[in-house]
Amino acid sequence: MIYLKTDDEIDMMRTAGKVVGSILYELADVITPGVSTAEVNDFVDKKIRAEGMEPTFLGYNGFPASACISVNEEIVHGIPSPERLINEGDIVGVDIGATYGGWVADAARTYTAGDVSEKAASIVSACKDSFFAGLAYCRIGCRLGDIGHAIQETAEARGFSVVRDLVGHGVGRQMHEDPQVKNYGAAGKGVKLMKGMALAIEPMINEGVYDTRTLEDNWTVVTEDGGLSAHYENTVIITDGAPELITLDDREAAADK
């Protein structure tokens, strides 16, 4: 069942989204060679709590941290550790959520640590570009399949594959709500978009095959072939006009122009 948010509910999500977006922007300076993934997690946790909010991920289905931090071949759900140091040339996906007054905002970015390979830089860029290709169809009257098709087309045109086992989702009172938002599919298919929908749109693309496997920690999802993976996500509100990205910091938006 898809729940359409009211203006007041969207305001609550917007407040949470502003904090999420700010943290993701600031993480670009935190994620450097020599820093542990536990230090990154601590930064996220403290920032969320300093705003009087709760880190949505901590304890969610038993997840033991406030941020999912996934390095190189790790697609999503990487568990932070003081022993896991970020190295020169790594790409690092960070997925976070903040809960404010019972309402959730959820977003992710993939960062580059120091000098990275051309392939690493390319997959990070392609993942972000695929998100914005899908965003163009986040308007009343378009369908979920339009979003997925645009994401898939963009990623595959750049030589990458789109993960099938993991998808985007509705978000609001819960981190995961209906509908599922696939990052692949056929244009013109699926649920029609309506005002008040809140969607976490999150392309996950791989360097090689799209197949995945889960590590023994029962959380970390990695590429089956060991190739690189990138992740980019925003919480998007469907409005009467252009979609609203409530987790995109103004400084990040300005830098993209």
C-alpha cells in the first residue's frame, strides 16, 4: 500500500533530509586515506544526534551501526570497523538515514579516497548520472518503469551493469515502504507517480556482472566477480511540478552546476 504524504509530513521529512544532505556533503572531506570506517560512522552518528535526531540505521533489523559503509567491491550494507582503514584509490559508499519526529530521510553517496583509477572515477560518475537520468521521470503521470529504464539505459551505456537483487523504495514513517523502485525495467510500465509520494531512488551499479553475494556477516553485499560497485541515493518527493530532492545539500547542488 502506497501512502501519500501530507504537506506537514513532508515538512518533517524535509527537516531530516536537510541534516542527511549536510552530513553527506561534509563527508567528502572526512573520507581520506588512513581514516577507518568506524571513524566515519562516528562522525555520522554524532552529527545526527547533535541535531536532536535518531540515526535510522542503528538497530534496524539488527544492523549494528549508524551508517552503512561499503568499500570497492562492497555494494551496500558494509559494517563499519576500526580495523577497516580506507586506502588511497578506494571508492567508499556511505548510506545514512535520520529520523525526525518519526519521519525518515535516507540517502547515499560514493566517495573517492585520494587519487583513484580512471575506472573507479568513471563508475562513481556514471552512478550519479544514472540517478539524475531517472530523476527526470519523477513527475506526476510518469511510471516507476520510466525511472528504472532511464537509470539502466544510462549505466549500461557507460559500460556498467545494474544490480537486480537490491532496489529503491518508498520512505516515510518507515525506512522501507511501498513501492519498490527498481533501477532497471521497461519504460511505460509500473505504478503511476502521484503527488505526495516519497521515494528513495538509489542506483547501484557494478563494474562487471550485476550478480551479488552476501558475506558471512549476513549484511555486507558484494559483487560476485569482485569488481567495483557504486551507489548514489536521494529521498525524492513527487510534487505538482519538479521533483524535490530533500537530501541534496545546497552546497552540493551548487557545485554540480
